[in-house]
Amino acid sequence: MNVRETLKANAAGHLEIGGCDTLELAKSFGTPLYVFDEDYIRAMMRIYRNTIAKEYGGNGNVLYASKAFSCLAMYAIAKQEGIGCDAVSGGELFTALKAGFNPGDIYVHGNNKTVEELRQSVSAGVGGIVIDSYREADILNEIAREYGVRQSVLIRVNPGVEAHTHAFVQTARTDSKFGFSIADGTALDYTEHVLSLENIELKGYHCHIGSQIFEKKSFALAAEKMLDFIKSVKDKTGFEAEILNLGGGFGIYYTDDDPKLTMDDYAEYLTTLISAVKAKTSSLNLKQPYLLIEPGRSIVGEAGITLYTVGAIKDIVGIRKYVAVDGGMFESPRYALYQSKYTAVKASDVNAPCVQKVSIAGKCCESGDLIGVDIPLPQVESGDILAVLSTGAYHYSMASNYNRNLIPQAILVKNGRAEVIIRKQTYDDLIRNDVIPDSLK
Ligand SMILES: *Cc1c(COP(=O)(O)O)cnc(C)c1O
């Protein structure tokens, strides 16, 4: 098994997470089961927050990117750790508020927020709304007038840096549904428009250059481009941004194809970014802006594992061995979406040598319903418990009821204690909103 802070083999050789034996967890809660290590989540939130405190005098905050994993308990943890969050839909905003989150610590995103979502955000008193179209600026200006407030906003900007895992590219023209481009001047034009509106108050800029990024230089470069832009806006309009939100995107460890970053490494990534901000503001003679970052995957991804029970095994000799489990694309959609790679572990014998590569298949009616392919495993049999690792981010949050499968429950583990944070769905949940109209009776 590859090294992870959250996992170990206990005395019996079973996989343990948060002091809990995963075979026991599977027995008491059933499978599939999402398991989250509370200490890891908290440690990641702290490492970012403390780095901003240490390297940037605390002039900033961490916004947990809700879309990675949104539920009441997750916001409760973020709140206790003193960080903020973002929300990309009315549903994420609703959940954060229900968990008791201070609205002022919430930033709302989205390239096409509905009028209702904008209203919900203004009436809740969110800290900021990241705006992304002329239509939105004008609608928001009207809504803020109605509520008698001046709503703080950031503009989503496209810095012309696109990063993916190990590489990044600089682009003059960006083909994206998100943001206004610096290079073609539209970000400046939009700034001038927003500055002319009475009821919205421009606080600064936001960018997000990608996800699962390991290239430190890409973050630094994006920060530099944003600050060059801030400087040119200042020179042309007199407006100097107070807030710079540099988005999320720090990568995590799925398989040995990815580097394994330690907590110190994450601190170093953020320090590199902060150093770039400090150097650039000083060379351009700008104020150091209040800094926001929005990590999602790196906070919760490695904190999570999914436990499955092995069912049918189909060995197509010379071609491929399918090990089917009781989950699938309805609870683990990333392979179907992006051919993502994973590591799996046989929970009853963590140290058993891997002797084969298998495809882990789900139970949905789709050939493409796989959890992963070419996954090294020891011998496994029907009834074994498998753990798929690094499933904390973009699994539950992307789950569906495809084939009317039930979305699994989620538990939080710490010091040998396991608590449910999302209950298992029931069949009644599936038909809760179904209606047979009179015409069909
Ligand atoms: C997805 C997203 C994030 C979080 O990205 P991670 O890769 O999970 O850190 C942050 N900000 C915005 C605007 C996003 O779209």
C-alpha cells in the first residue's frame, strides 16, 4: 500500500482509518460506504490558514470549495476551523447557512447564477459574489437596490494561464465559459462597467486556473498576471483592488503517477504563491491585497476512502479481469467522466503483495461503468472488502441515483469513533418527489 497519513495496517493486518478497522466499519454500516478522516480534513484547513497567518500576516482567508464535498458536517468543521467557504449554487449556499455558517464568510460563484440565487445571496448577506457577465452585474445591481444594500463583488478574470496536473500553458485567447480575459481587454471593459453601477461595490478579482495541479510555477504566474492586471486597472481607472482570490487547484495523490505531497509541501505551495504576490506588489508599488484561496480537493480528497464488497468476478482470459463491486458510477463517477485513476486496497490484508491488475466494475447498466482500470490488487474473492483511496472529493458531491441506486451513506472517523454524517438513502427517498398524475390513474 502506498503511504498516506490517514491509513495504516492494524495488528490484524486490516486497513485502519481514523483508528477504526475498515472491516468493522463495513460490517456495522454496510457497503458501499464513504469514510472521512476528520483529523486530515482539519489538518489541511489549518495548514492553509496558518500559512496565510505566518507568511502573509493573516491578511487573507481560506474558502473551502464546497463543490468538492458539501454536507452539513463539512461546513460545521470549516466553521470550527475558522475558515470561510464558497458556494456555486443555491443548494450549496442553503446547506452552508443551515450549518450555521456566517454569511459574511461565504463567497458565491457561478457563470450563470439564477436571479433567484442572486436574490438568495443578497438577502443572506454573503461576503461577496463573484460576477461573470454583464447581465449578472445589472441584475445584481437592481437586486441590491431593492434590498437597500451595496453588495460586495469580485470579477472573475481569465489570466491566460491554464494548468493541468504537470503542465501549464499561457494563452492569449481563452476559450472558457468562465471569466473575462485580461489579454483581449474585456476584463478591463467589464471593470469599468461594474464601477459605474451604484449598488454593487467592486472589491477585487478572482481567478481559478485549473484542478489537480502540481506545478508551483503556474500558481505564481497566475498571481503575477492578476497583479499586473490590477496595476493596469489602477493606472487607467484609479480603482485599486482590495481583494485577490486565486482559486483552488492544488493536486492530491491518487496513484503513484502523482507526487505524494505532505502537509509541509502544501504549506510550501501556498508560500510560493504568497511570495509571488509579495514580490509583485512591491515591484508594482501596489498595496498587498487581502488574499483568498479556494482549495477543495486538497482539503477533503485524501481524507476520504470508499469501502465496497466484491461481488461477481469475471476473468476474460488474456483480455481483462473484472472485479465487480456494489458501487459504481452512481457514487464514483470520475472514471466514467475523465478516466481517472485510483489505488485500491484489500481491506482484510493490507500487506498482501499485488499479483494482478484488474478493472473494478460497478453495478450499473453501462459498459463504461467502471471505478478504474489496471488497478493492482492481491488475490481477491467475492465477499472481500475493497477500499478505494482518495475518494473524499468529487465523489459524494457528484453522486446520482442512476439506475435508482441509493447514494451511500457517509461517516466521519476519528480516534476509533465513527459517526454518520450523511444517512443512507432509502427507497422511499427515491420516489419522494415522484408523482402519478390523475391522467395516468
Ligand atoms: C473547482 C473550484 C475550486 C476548487 O478546486 P480544487 O481543485 O478542488 O481545489 C475553487 N474555486 C473555483 C472557482 C472552482 O471552480
